[in-house]
Amino acid sequence: MPLPKAELHLHIEGTLEPELAFALAERNGVTLPYADTEALRKAYLFEDLQSFLDLYYGLMAVLRTEADFEELADAYLARAAAQGVRHAEIFFDPQAHAARGVEIGTVVEGLGRALDRSRERHGITTRLIMCFLRDESAESAMETLEAAKPHLHRITGVGLDSAEVGHPPRKFAAVYEAAAALGLRRVAHAGEEGPAAYVTEALDVLGVERVDHGLRCVEDPDLVRRLVRERVPLTLCPLSNVRLRAVDVLKDHPLPQMMAAGLLCTVNSDDPAYFGGYVDDTFHAVREALGLGEDQLRELARNSFEAAFLDGSPEEEALRAAYLAEVEAYRFD
Ligand SMILES: [Zn+2]
């Protein structure tokens, strides 16, 4: 039985497995430039960021209807349940779908249908976080927030993802301010390929409550002290860092040093279909490569529930307490 945990950094588009991609392509009359699922699976062994992004955005062509998004989310949740996930906060990229003529309502309502029955079917509570593509304009992000307004009952927060360098957080100051005014929670990818200064800017200018990745904070000791003091959670994705070359090999990942420094670290899968593992696979990989002990693994699981966007109501805090009790009671084999 896997360690109970929350997953807080997961792009639903990054859970598209080759088999489902082919099934949806057939249903929607989309021709994929691969002979079969085996050929596509080989393409998942990309060598660099550009070939990953080409594949990632290319395959999204198969996602067209509410039923497609529902099926995608349901497939992820089934896998997540088998990986010990009790609570999942799921990112989606509305602009990537709007660019193909798929409206945000189709995406949100499709995902929402799977999320609505997730607790009953998979034993997983869920949140939906809408991400802006940082290599698109600030105006486009604002239009996306506007288009999301009829669906906000399903959306807990906003995030910021895609190519980081050259697109500092401050570019999105206005849209984050508007999101906050709508009562949305705020996170952002920062300090993955971009510098530590982007982490500081995400905190100060965007008002984020959690930093996605944040790996390069270690280059700024003052920032590390601040993140520790303010207990700002970091959603780390070690397998993604290796595949996208943020670190050379897993055994060089700074996770143990970051935990030792007192940072509130969590471990997540990012785009698991592409990066070689779902979240419990990631826990096993870091345990093996970095020699993490049971106390450290338990700390990572505890942190994930502490950092989750449960809403502070008595009911949700009772849920958090129940999840934390499960972590404490867990026995490693
Ligand atoms: Zn990510």
C-alpha cells in the first residue's frame, strides 16, 4: 500500500498516455503522425525541451469534447488512487485549447464531470487550478480569466506555466490582482529554469501562496531563509527536473539539502505520462536515488496535506486532519 499523499503539481494534459491519445484520435477523426502506440511511446523518450513541447502541444489535438476531458481526468484519477493520492490539485491550460478552437467551458465542464465523482469513485478530493501560459501575452491571460468567469464555481486558483526564461512574473501582475479580487488562490511556476529572483517576484508581485518548482531558490540564501520563515510550500518535481535537464541526474537533486534547510518541500509528478512516473513512482525514485529515510518520506507526505488548498472550513480542516492521521499511522514495508 503506497504512502497517502496529496498531489499539488500535476498538469492534466501531461497525463495523456499513448493508448488514450490513439483512442481519442480515432473517435475524433484526428490523424496522429505515429504508426501506433509503440511508435508514440518511443516519441515520449524526447531528448530536449523543444521536442517535449512539440509533442505535448501536438498531441493535445486529440482533446476536443467534454467527454474527452472527462475521460482524461478519470484515467489520471484512477492511476493517482493506485499511487496513494488522497487529494489532487489539477492544473489545466485553457489557452492551449482555445488556440485549437476548444472553449474553456468544454475543458472545465469535462474535467469537472470526472472531478465531481472522484471522491466516490477514487477516494480522492480535488481542486482545479487554471494556468496562464507565460509565453503568451498578459492581455491573453486577462481574456482567459474573463472567459473563465462563468465557470469559477469549479476553479480554486490560478497558476502560471510554460517557458519561464524571458517571461518574469511581473508581466502578469494585473491578471493576478484581478484573480485575487475574484477570490482565487494563487500559485506560479518560478525558479525552475528561471532565476531565484523570479521566485521572489512571484511572492512579492503576484502574491502567490505556493511556488511551483522553486528549485533555484537555493542560489539565494536570503530567499531560502524567507521561504522557511514564511512556510511557503514548494511543489518539486524531481523526475521532471531530470528529463528537462534542470538537474543532470536524480542523485544530484537538491531535495535532501532543501529539506534539511527547513523548506516546506512536496514531491509531485508534473507531466507523468512524459516524465517517467506518477507520484508514488517519484517517491520511490527519490527514496532510492537520494537515500531518503522513512521520516523524510513521511515529512514530504505531511507537507503535501499542509500545503493543500483545503478551504479552512471545519469540514475541510477535519479532512486535512484525517489525511495527516493516515500519514502518521502509515507503516513502510
Ligand atoms: Zn509544471
